[in-house]
Amino acid sequence: MTLPLSGKHVAVLLGGPSSEREVSLVSGRECADALERLGAKVSRVDAGRDLAAVLERLKPDVVFNALHGEWGEDGCVQGILETFGCAYTHSGVLASALAMDKAKAKAVLAAAGVVVPGGGLFNRFEAARDHVMAPPYVVKPNAEGSSVGVFLVFEGANSPPQALAEPSWTYGEEVMVEPYIAGKELAVAVMGEKDGPRALAVTDIVSSTGFYDYDAKYSEGGSVHVLPAPISEDARDRAMRMAELAHVALGCRGVTRSDFRYDDINDLLVLLEVNTQPGMTPTSLVPEQAAHEGIGFDQLVLWITEDAYARAAGGSAE
């Protein structure tokens, strides 16, 4: 029996230098294993600054980008891959850079009609010195993912997070400060198909710690994913349409995941961010939603890989 990727050489990029390295190692391992089951010759590449030289030596047919966070997800690696001239998975240079920059992404999404939180960018020392908005609010790095470096400042807090001013802070000089929106944490996966993006489902994420932080996302038992989310049909449809609109507005390709807050008491649905290279770990949301729609993990990995081939064949860089 001929397997779908027989004769294809796929380089899987994993690990990398970002704060999300450990998650990427797991995502990359799971995807590499699936690609081998699909018949591909797989080269696992712990991506470093010598990536261009490594790819020149390997000469893969396609690159499966399983990196997360800074450098691997923000347009930098995508630029290397464009220069290398190889087919690669997920979004291109512009969409990757735009989605990673929360402030710029919010401006584009708002202009497209997507509901986003208020707030703005502040110098981290300014945000540590005094409340820059009335609590409750959220402080987060402007260009990180996986809820790294995020703080909740609740009503009655005497001071803002002092960690923002510490020398150990490595998440940039500007932080995004947004009003805290009470309610549900929702996520919607989108597959960017030829006839338009397709939202898969809506998941309600219930964190065991009360906040969907890094540990809640990736630790076993850190959160419970309720699929489909127990929300009204109208709210579900709005979340799915908004995720599709965001995918298009940012110019994304392949698979994305949009994260929302939903104040179900006041029926307020707000899109927080779009992840252009969502996790593919055993606890990740996108594979769960795909399975809910009848798409197994190997089938999802195959679709992502073949989508990269199809774009390369069409000659489109963005």
C-alpha cells in the first residue's frame, strides 16, 4: 500500500530559542511521528540561527514549521524559508509578524469589524510604577504567546505587577494593558481552505487555576476543554464567523486558532488574539476540534502539509 507522503522528504522545525521551546518540542515530535506514519522521510530540526545552512544541506521537499513564539512564529523563520524557496506550512512572513504583534493585529482586526478589547501599549516601567487603567485589567507582553508573562490585576490591588520592572523581565520594553473581561475563555480553530476559511468548533476552556496560563495550557489536568462550548447558538456562530474574519483580515494561511473572552452575562464576545502556529500537543485545542469534526490527527497533519505543497505549486508567497 502506498502511503500519502511516500517519497516526500519533510523537515520538521521544532524547539528553537523562544520561551515556548518546550511546547514546540512536543508539537514537533507529535507531528514528525504522524508524518512518518504517513510515509514521509522526516528530518527533525531543532531550529537555530544556522537554519538556512541546515536546510541547504537537507534539501527537503517541504518544511513543517512546528515552532512557537518569538523568531519561529513572528515572521523571522518565515523570511528564511521564503529566501530558501521551499514550501512551508502555516502563515507567511507578513501574517506571522502581524499576528504576533498584538497592538498592530488589534488595529487591523478592529478595522475589519472584529470586536477586540480596549487598552493600549505602555512602557513596562510605567506599567509597573502605577495603575495605567482602573483595575481589573490584564498586562501581557506585546509579542509573546502561550500566556507567557501575563498578569491579572484585580479590583482592589494596591499596586501593578512589580515583575514588569525587574531585570529578569525578557519579554520586551512595551506591554499591552487591556481591561479584564469576566466570563468564559473560548477558542476556535480555523482551516484556511481554497473556497474560504472554515471554522471547526468552539471550545470552552475551564482552567483548574482560574486563569488559562502556561501551566493550564500544557500541564496534564491544567484545564478542561468543553467541546462543544455550552453557549448559545448565536454566540457560537458569532465566534466562528469572527475567527474566520480574523484569519482573512490578517492574511493567514493553513491552520490558526483564535482566542476569545465571552462575558455571557452581558453577551460580550471579544477576540483576544490569533495564533498562526497553534499547538499540536496531546492537550492542544486544534487537534481536539479537528477530531470533533471527524478529522484525525494524522489527517490534520497531512492536510497542513499538502496545503503547503498546494500554495508552493501556485507560486504564491503570501
